[in-house]
Amino acid sequence: MKNRHIIALIILVIGLGIIFSMVFNSSSYSTFKKAITDNQKEIHIIGKIDHSKPVEFIYPIFTFYLIDSEGTEMKVISKDGKPPDFDSVDKIGIIGKVDKELFIAKKILLKCPSKYKE
């Protein structure tokens, strides 16, 4: 084999490895009930912030309550602090895992507030 063919084969193998790792490590959209039953897997949940419950921020711990698409509510804890513009949005996405009765958010994704206004 020529060096050109070997390099092309190596690039192809690396590319396939990256694609497979992204597919198998990606989180799935879900609900709190699914996150409770499958607590070992990282879950992506989109929900509405419950503004009637307390939102607490004691640096760097940030806690709030979120209601998922099925209406299940759970307390969410993030160790990354309070995201900017958190108070101006109603819907957010969270990525993380359930630990006992809490959802530990690895990442909080804010949705554009104007997108959800009628």
C-alpha cells in the first residue's frame, strides 16, 4: 500500500471513531420519571421553571424546581452557579442525572424568552 492510502485509512478510522463516540455518548430527551428509573444515564430534560417554589443561589450552588413535559416536578441542583438571564426565562433545558430525590444538573441550557411568548 502506498503512504497515501494508509493515511486515508487512518483518517477514515479516526472519523468513524469520533462519529460513533458522539452517537453513543449523546444524551437523550426525557422526563424525570425516566431519569429516576435510568439514573445511571445522563438525561436531557426540557421543562418549565416553577416560580412558586424558592430559587436559591449560594455561590456556587444553585437550586430551583422544574416541571417536565409530563407535569412531574423535581428539585434541580447545579454546582456551576446561576446562569445569566435565568430570571427572565420560563423554559430551560437541563442535562444531568438523578441522585435520590434531586436532579443534579451538569449543564443548564436557557431558551430564548421571546420564543415562548404568545
